[in-house]
Amino acid sequence: MIIFLALFGTLLLLLFIGVPVGFAMIGASISVLAATRGFDSIPYEMLAQRTLYGVNSFTLLAIPAFLLIGRLMNASGISDRVFNIARSLVGHLRGGLGHVNVLSSMIFAGMSGSAVADAGGLGPLQMRAMERDGYDKGFSAAVTASSATIGPIIPPSIPAVIYGALANVSIAAVFLGSIVPGVLMGLGLMVLVAYISHKRGYPVAKRATMRQIASACSAGFLPILTPIIIIAGILSGIFTPTEASAIAVVYCTIIAFFVYGTITVREFWVICKDTAVDTAALLVIIAGSALYAWVLARYQVTTLIIDYLAVNIDNKYVLLVVLNIFILLVGCFIDSVPALFLLTPILTPLVISYGIDPVHFGVVMIFNLMIGLVTPPVGTVLFTVQRVADIPFGHLVKEILPFYIPLFAMLIAITFLPWLVLAVPNLLLN
């Protein structure tokens, strides 16, 4: 009981008073060692080794690479090209720009792998276009926020890289397992957009001609190749996910500098500096989670949790429902990346003990945490869109409520229908 109180109670207390997640996990780990050994016997050299061991990972090198890709895409004007492709394809439907919003987010998801990058980069363009065509500002912001959550679902995905590294499962399998849920998620949002647009009488634009579609696709063809290069290279065995991220950085840099000429050397330096700052913040979380995971294993906390649940829950689907509720609550208060580092070492051994495929569970957990990005009180994407749209937070929350319906419907579907996740990786990875 002392270990549980020190490990989880201290962590919650530190998070509640505003301590950053990485330092909170380090503090909670030290409190366990102090409670069991005493302050004089804490192995500080071991603590240093474990925190450094957490960041000494070739796989995790993909994270700064994908962060850099997202920033390059936003700064080089590629967002406009993606938006124009989507507009030429679905802009003529009822509530056309709402559909364009969702489809452009799905396309951009295959490049950035980040919901915040989508909301902050593509979001302003999407909302300005919708407002110019007579859409309510609140509706525009709600569509933008909900569609941005597709970013980390459709590969490549930063959360998928993190989960794969922490759970020791194939990142390629998690990438492929996310494709069907991501596409169905986008289609579900488009159905809701069509319903609300019809109810409110939003405009219908003229259908694009084949010449206009060809022109838009031609202008955005090179950026759209980015996810194809990444996935094809991984599946063919030419390179690993980490190597794929580095190749994608080189490819996007060449496009931005030499093809489109939209980025200067000075701007590229700023982009690299901002990426380094974001990466450093993540490294602190990674280091803290490595120490926290070591303490969990050292004191067999995960084993105790598994034994307790085995007595009270004997059905894997009941367990998944309980875990979904728990993850959703965590995601409402902790951002998705820190939550992954916190929960993956605890929950992955648990679900494996119940015969649940870790790839299936990983996609379910990532999808669940993406809903947390648009759920108060933390909701990183929600606040990003609210700041860009400059509307009252309460109004945005009211407008986004209907969009939880397709999100939760898809979460339930992939929870109880594992084949929606596993069909593609089983087919392509055997």
C-alpha cells in the first residue's frame, strides 16, 4: 500500500500543483525509493542511468523528424496545396467546405503525424475559407478541432512511434492498423457535417471541372507522395520507421527549398530551433517515464494490478471497456504524449495477459487519447483552435458536442471489432 500511495499519490499530487509530467514521474519514482529504502539509501547513480537509458533509443529518433516534417509542411505553403486538392474533390457537396476541412486534415495527417500541427497550421486556412463562405465561426472551429484529431491516427504518427517503442511492438504494424480507423473516422465526421449543413442550410459550391481537379492534384502531388514513400519503404523493408522519418525530412526539405522555394535559410533555422525545443521537452518526459517504468517493474506493480483485475474481471471486452473509461479520464487531464509514456508500461502487460493483441490495444489507446485532445479541461487542440478562431471557449465546446458522436462510435467499433485494426497489418505483414 505504501508503494501504491508513493507511486500514484505523489504523481497525482505533483501533476495537480503544476509540476511538468516528466519531472512529476521522476519525483514519484524517487518517493517510492525513499519510502522503501530511506533517503540515505537512494541509488542516485542508478536513477541517472535509468533516465539516460530512456532517451538512448534509435526508434525514438523518429519523433523529432516527424515534428520537423510537420513544421516544414506548415511553413512551406503545402497546407494551401492540400486544401485545394480537397476542395476540388468534395467542395461541391452540401456543406462543402466542412467536407474539405475533414478531407484536407486526412491528407495532411499522412504528412505531419500531429494533431496540434494540423490545428495550428492547416486550421487557420480552413476556418478562414469556411467563414468567407458564410459558415458559422463556431461550426468552422468545431469541424477543424475534431478533424485535427485524425492527424495522429492516419500514419505516419508520432504517438504510434512512441507506443511501438514503449510496448516493444512493430511500429509498422501500428501504422497499418491505424489506416482503417482513421479513414472511417474521417467518413463519420463527414456524415455529421453533411447532416448539420443540411439542417442549417449551408451553401453548395459548384462542382470542380476535371481540369481544375487535375490542376489541384498536380500542384500538390509531391507533398502527397510523403506518406507513400514512408509506408512503401517500411513495408518493402528498404528502411525502418526511424530511417523513413529521416528520408521524409530530406524529401520535404528538398520540396520546400528547391521545388517551391517557399522557405529561406533563416526560416529553416527557426524551424529547426523550434523543433529542437519541442524535442527537448519530450526528452524530459521520455527520461522520466523510463525511470517510472523501471520502478513499476522493480516493485512488480504491474503484476499486482494484473492479479487484482484477474480476480474481478474475467472477460477481455469488459477489461477494454474499463480501460477505455480510464484512458479517457486520463486524456481529459493529461496531454496525449505524456499519457502514452505514463500508461503504456502499465497497461500493455495487462492487456497481453488477457490475450488482447498489443497492436489492437495500441490503436484503441491512441484513438482514445485523441478524443482527449478535444475534451475539456485540458484539450490541447481545443485550446489551439479556440485561440486561432478567437471565439469564447464555452461556445466552441457547445458546437463540438455533436462531433463526439462519430468519435465515440468509432472508438466503440475498433474496441469490439479488432479486425478493423488488425486486417491491414495481418494482410501486408503476414
